[in-house]
Amino acid sequence: MLINTKYFIFIPKLVLLSFFYPSLVCYRKSVNGFTVDLIHRDCPLSPFYNPSITPYELLQNAFHQSFSRASSFRKNSIKSIQSTVNPTGSAFLMKISVGTPPVDILATVDTSSDLTWIQCEPCVRCFQQTGTPIFNPKNSSTYFTVDCENLYCQDLAPITCKDDICKYEQGYSDKSYSRGELAVETFSFTSTSGENVAIPLTFFGCGHDNAGNFPTGVVGLGRGDISIVNQMNDDIKGKFSYCLIPFDASKTNDKLTSHINFGDSAAVSGPGVVSTHMTRKESQKSFYYLFLESISIGDKNLPFKSTKIFPPGQANIIIDSGTTLTLVCYASDIGTIKAPRIVAHFTNADVELSPENSFIQFGPGVICLAIVPSDDLFIFGNLAQLNYLIGYDLVANQVSFLPTDCSQH
């Protein structure tokens, strides 16, 4: 069904569309925040878990992905256009339920992409989907396609228009892509409390032609207008946070997960919290930019070096949940090192990186520094974010950091 959705983005999402799910209605009206599990794609809880792959091989895959992702950031920074990057590799998965009746989907969370999309029937070409079925919009009573005059459609380039239906094409740095129709649907999130949170009138991509390296789709948490974060703004007041557990934490407890919080549940407060200003660049709307003044290693302070891309005094580093920082390596006979104290000095916020944030065992007897050497682009990746509760406030334009045992959060 096609409906005129041109002005939907201005309608507060205060009404649930489904008459048949009264429990969702009650919960939806009474809750201002919720928390959802984040599952690392290579942990035992993931349908993509492969126990035959060694931890070293997983790290190598993640670091290769980081090079590709950083390369894509760099190319698009130079071209001064909005970037879309490959969100696989060191990815975290979120369960979303789509449609009425709901169909469960495990999709990749990406803080540097805006459009949320999933695979849809009928498939011209689809990835082999593991663990969850491919969504068939014909089976949902709350699915509508979007017309070409819709403001979200106009913001998605490139687009095509067929029978007044907005057709999108989303390309990624590794040549992966998704093509389909822009649509509106009810999305539901399963909170860690066991309740369901339904968000009606959610704009997303229904992908009928998809190829490359994706599990089942992408949940876009970037700063762009069509991202889930901005679409839920009336509900979550521009706030979300996450807490990422160390990658090997599931070895001792395969039920442990990271978490992402929205709205009132996303509060980052208490002793030890530091906050820094966050900037949005109109030429790169997807990214969350911070200003890194310097990095301290031991008693040596290394000031940030300005570049043509990042002149003095401007935001210069992207905080990204999907990049695992690449390596400068050296050998260690005993597998341990006396790590120096490393601190990232953001404006008004000093973030200390523990050894698990800055060093990692890349192979037997090899300890590696997980920081990317770069002359023109800086990324604060997810290794540096482990065991921090990190909050994003899009209203106050700030990011907050709180040292936290994320396995207990």
C-alpha cells in the first residue's frame, strides 16, 4: 500500500497503530526509557558464532575490517560528502521486531550509518539469512511504502522513483549494497526488563536486492535525520548510551552481553563522569565528531597535529562503535607488558585507557598497541570504549564517559 508520507516526520509518535497488542500500548505510554542487549556477532549467543575460529583469527578479521572502514572514512572526509561504511567485522547485533504481527530480525548496529534497512521478500538477491526469517511486507498490516515527495526520500541520495514509490540504493566501502524501497513500519524492541517497546511509523529500507557482507541488515544510529535515534527523538529525548563488554568476557560466561540504552535509561551520571562537546558536520551528517586535544603516554604529552582536513580548533576525531583500532606491534616473550598510562584528552574530558583498551594479544607472545597511526584521520574505536558507559546527548551536543564494569551494567 502506498500512502502520502511527506509530512510524517513532523508527527509526534504518540499513538500505537496495533489494536491487537494492548500490552505494548500500556508499556509504550508509561515508559520513557529502555535497554536492549547488544550481541557481538562472534560470541556464543550470535547465530554467526563459529567455534572453530580462534580468537587470534577473529582479531585479525576485525583489524582488517578496521583498515577498510578507516579508509572509507578517509576517502569521504577528503571528498566532503556523507559517508557510508562497511559495518561488518567487529559488529554488534541488536534484535528488532518488525511489522504486525512482528518478525524478529538480528541487525548490525552502526553509529556511523543513518538508514536502517532489512532484507525483504520477494528477493531479487538476498544474503543467506541465519537465525531469523526474511521479512515479508505482504504479511504485515502496518507496512506502507513511501512516496517520492517525502522529505526523508529526498534526503537519501541516490534515489529513483517508480510508480511514485521511493527507491533507495545504499552502498558500502567493501562493495556491499542494499537496494529496495523506502517504507514505514512498526518497529518493536525487547527490553532487558522483558517488556516490548513499539515505535510506529518508523522509516526504513526494505531491501529486495542485497549483496556483500551483512548478517541481516543495519540499525542506523548515526546523526543523520533518518537514523533511528533521530526518528525516536520524541520518545528518547535525543539520548542513548551503551556499555561494551570486553570481547573475551563471554569465554567465562556465554550469557554476558553488552547493552544499549535509550531515553531516561541512557543517563550517565555519578562520580567519575567526564563530558565533552560533540559536533555535527553538515558535509558528513552521519558521524559523531569530538575534539581531541592530545594523547598522553606515560609522562609524555602528544598534541594533536592539525591537517588540511581538520584545521586547528575544529572537531577532529570520530567516535565509532564499529571500528576496532588497528595496530603497532612488538614482540613479548612472556605475553605480558608493563603498559604505560595512556590518556585521551578531549575538550573538558580526560579519558584514561586501561591496558585492555589500548593493548591486545594478537598472537602467542605478541602484544599489540591498538591505536591507528594516521596523518589525516582519527577514529576512537570500540576497543578504546570497552568497560565505559558512553552516553550521547543530541540535545546538549555532548558525549559522556563513565568507567564501568559493563558485565554488571
